Amino acid sequence: MRIGSLKLKNRIFLAPMEEINDPAFRMLCKKAGAGLTYTGLSSPLNPKELTLDDKPALQIFCTSEKGVKDFIKKYDKKVSLWDFNLGCPSKLAKKHGFGVFMHEDLESIEQILKVMKESTKKPVTIKIRKSPKTLEIIKIAEKYCDAIGIHPRTQAQGYSGKPDLDFSLKVKEMTRLPVIYSGDVNEKNYRELLRKFDFVMVGRAAIGRPNIFVKMTGKKMRDITFKNYLKLAEKYKLYFRQIKFQAMNFTKDQKDAKKLRLKIFEAKSLEELKKILLLS
């Protein structure tokens, strides 16, 4: 199993998710068996230092090649591959013209991919949404990329409605590159999707549930709990608001989860949060 020169232990990845994919959560998903973990969106112009201990796929967003070469040079040894986001449907993406809102600017897309490919020997990929320009963009990407990530919802759909599986199959049929499928992947459908695509990305089904990768890969290990997350979060000095946010996510599937989330929401300090979760 490979993407370009990258050898992978399995075909099941943690999808890129803003806010969710902090370093502690990514490390847990990798430990649980994810074949590859993705960061959230990173701007090549952001001077903030990144923590990449899980050697993730680093996903960038931009509207020009400015800063891309230097950014790749800075982090190239710490990542498994480089991914260019062409799928973000958010209001912020609309305001600044990146993600799915960049689909009309084919010239800039090609220039960015060209610079990415010239700046690294690591694999380069894109993650793209369904649009009238998607297939045309994929043809451009084939010149520079080692795989295509497809989320077959439109910008208008956001994360609602049904993903267009037939469109993804059309992408798979028309490209020579490996295809990574993204869109409502879960424990019930991943086997069927892996019969159709080279790889799958697990997104929302993994929020607060890194153990989903244990179940999908058959890895033998103890269940991962919020206590495991907290240990890593303290190691990486994550902000309290992030830890609190993830604590709420980890209440999924727990008894009286709604009441527990309300208590977590009202917590004002890490010590208070630990008491609520019986961790102190």
C-alpha cells in the first residue's frame, strides 16, 4: 500500500478536520491504528510553530504560491506527505477565496501544485469537493500529485445531505492516481467503500472516538479514553478551551452524556474539569 514513495500500514486514514485534529488527538488516532493522520488547515504564511510528532499529512491552504516553498522546506522532514486543500466550504474560505472557492482559478491551482511538487520528494495530494470544475482540476493535479482525495458534496451542501458516491466513482474511473474517499465513512460502510476506492478517510465518525480505528483495523489494544487524551494535551500544552472542547467530544456513547457535557461546559479550569471527569 503506497501513495507515491510513502508506504502505509493500512488504507484507513484520519480525515483533515479543523479544530478537531490537534496534536494530541492525531497521536491517539495513530496509536489506535489510523494508517495516516491529517492536520487541519495550515497557511504557509502563518509563523506559528506546528507540532508534528505523528508525522502527519500536512494540509495547506492558500491562493498563491507565496511562502509555499519555504513552508515545505521548514517542515518537510516532519511530515509524511503534503496535501493541498481544494474543498473547504466555510464562510472564511469564501471570504478569502481558498478551498472550494478557488475552483475557477485553474492557473493559480496549477502554479501552487507545481511549486509543491518542486519543493519536496514527499508525496503531494489534493483534497477536493464536487464542482463543475472538479474533473478539470484533477487533470491538472495528475501532472503533479500522487493521489486524489475526493469529498463528493458540493459547497452548498457543506457537510449536510448525501455525498454523491457515483461522482466519486466517476473520479476513480477517470484518473490513474489512487483515490482517497471522504464522506460519511464509518464502521458500517468502510469495507464496502474500500472495495471501490484505494483508501478511505474517517472524519466526523472519529470525533471523540479514536477507538474507531481500533475497530476498523482490528488492532489489539486497550480502549483509548479521555484520560489518554488529557495526558498528551498537557504534554503539548494545549489551551484549556481546546481540552474542554475535546472533553465534550469524548462523551459520545457515554451514559447521561448530555448532563455530562453541561457540567463540562460550565468548568472554569483544568482542575475543575478533572474533578467532573473523576480524573483527579
